[in-house]
Amino acid sequence: MKCVSMILPVVASSLILAGCGDKPAADAPVANANKADAPAAAPAAPAVKAETAEPEAPKNPDDVIASVNGKKFLRKEMDQLVEAMMKAYEGRIPAEQLANARKDIGNRAAYSFIMKTILLEQADKEKIQVTDEDRKNQTAKMAEQLKAQGKTVEQFFKESPLGEEAAKKEFEEGLMIDKLITVNVIDKLQITDDECKAEIAKIEEANKEIEEKNKNLDTEKANARKKIEAIKKRVTEGNEDFGAVAEKESDCPSKSKKGDLGSFARGSMVKPFEDAAFSQEIGKVGDIVETPFGFHLIKVTAKTPAVEAKGDTPAQPEKVTASHILVRVPQAAKPRPVPTLEQMKEQIKQMKSREAIRPYVDGLKNAAKIETSLPELQEMLK
């Protein structure tokens, strides 16, 4: 979730948004996990804990949520940002998660305020100046990124949940922070040609190993086909229990449940698997199905017809309850493109930048006087 700083240049964004939901929460619910080893569709809205927060009594809008060297971030400022982001995510967060989403976005808005304040104050001390050339270069990068969405930079600013004026201010602040980091960290990095050549040699060696492994894929696939055919005979002609065989032979995590995938609607599985499951007879083991994960045997145990919406009761899609056995087939790995010397320099520069930026920012953070009334924010700042 790019919760507050949505349009900052790359370096600034990575700093301010650190801990800002870019990595998935360990306890975030994932729909259809482990079903047929097929990835579920990513949620459209930020994942938040599924618990329901207790409603809180109204609080003073002038409460100080956080302060940095005396500069204050008030509850009303945080609430304004939260409302803007909640409106942007309207309809995409389940009702039972709304309270926790508000709390989460508020914490991250306060975190963003603290990090930006620290970095912008340092930029001011060092008299960092953003030039028209800096703006032009960053705007060109944004324009290129927005092409895929069919938007212009001006449209992006106008449609920002923060409002056009605030969005442009964020952009300017991001340029300032980027320049501060460039001057104090990135421009001081040392990268030698020998270092780059060594990394290129590693890629070339890894590519040779990939090519050797790919040579054996046809044999491995043939062996997997023989195995699933033998398993099919056991559960059909040999009348072995499907669940017991799945528990012993399947390569899917569902083997711990004797292959049971539970109930699922269309769109939850990769298409070949879905098509087979919805067309099979109940209680019978179907034909072998091939997907990008390998070979499957599917046993449908129940089908639930679609239900139309009535009154306050929402419509329900057609569903199938099924179990399966998977014999995995290794996929061909793609060799990594071998970069030029200049491309490798840029890659190493980016890697070293990430490693060097954090200590620099931590030093500024440790030197600042930071206060906050939010326990979660105190944890984020550690």
C-alpha cells in the first residue's frame, strides 16, 4: 500500500515508505491459498488484519500525533489524509476491516510525516536546491511510467487522493529528498570495472547451469506423466482411497488434507484445472489434467449451483468442492540476460545505494528529537 507518499521519486519513496505496507503482512488473509498450487488474484485494496476494531470515542483534533524537532503533526492532519486514502479505496476493503484499515493508514501517514520532516530539515541545512533540470528529468520518468495507464502527469496530479496541490507538493519534496540522498550517499559510492566483470561472470556461469538443467526437462516430464498414470490406475482400477493416495503421493500442500481443496468458484484456479473441475461428474476421478504446475487428478465431491441475489442476500456463484493429486513437473528456467559493463555498474549502484541509504537515514533519525503518542508508530521507528 502506497499509503501517503504516492508520487515521490524512487529514492525518496523507498525511504519514506519503508515499513509502509510494501511487503505483505504475515497475517494478511490470502484467498484460495494452496488451491491446486495456483496463485490467487491479488487484492485490489491494501491487506489489513481481519479483526474488527472496537469503535473509539471522538478525540481532540488538535492532539499531537507526532513531532520532529518541535514540528507537530496533529490528529486533524492525520485524519484528513486517512479520509482521502479511504475514499480512494472505497468499496475495495471488506466492511469488517475498515476500522483497522483506518488505523493502519493513520500510523503510516504519521511515519511518513516523521521521515519527510527529518530529511527535508537536513536538506534545508545543507541548502540543497532542486533545479528545473531535476524537475524535467523526473517528470519525464513519471510520464513514461504513466503511459501504461493511459494517463499524463497532469492527470495523475489532478486525480491524486491528496488533491492536486498536495500531490505537487509531495513531488517537490521527493525531488529534494532524492537530491539530498544523491549528494550524501549515491555520489560517494565506488564501483570498479573488476567488480562489475566479476558479477557478469557469475551470471554467465549461472546461465550455463540453467541450460544444463533444461536439457533434462523432457525426461523429467515423461517420468511425471508415467507416475500420474500409475496413480490413476491405483485410484480407479485398483480402488485405492483417493485421499490416502493424495496424502502419500501428491506434491501439493493440500496433501496434508488428503488433497482436499474445499469449495471454490470460477476464477480461483488456473483455467485447465478449473475447466476440468466444473465439467467432471461428482464422485468420479477425471482425466489427467496438465497445468503449469504439473499433472493433476481431480475428484469432484460436490457442486453448488449459482444463486441469484434476493433482497439483502447477495448473489452466490456456482462452486465446486474437489480434491486433487498433483505430480509436479519442473518448469524450464530462463537464462538471465547478460548485462553490459555499464548496465552492471548501474545494477551494483542500485544495490549499494539500498545498503548505504539506511545507515545514513538512521543517523539523521537518531539525531532528531522524535515524539509520538502512537504505540505502533514507536515500533515502526525502531
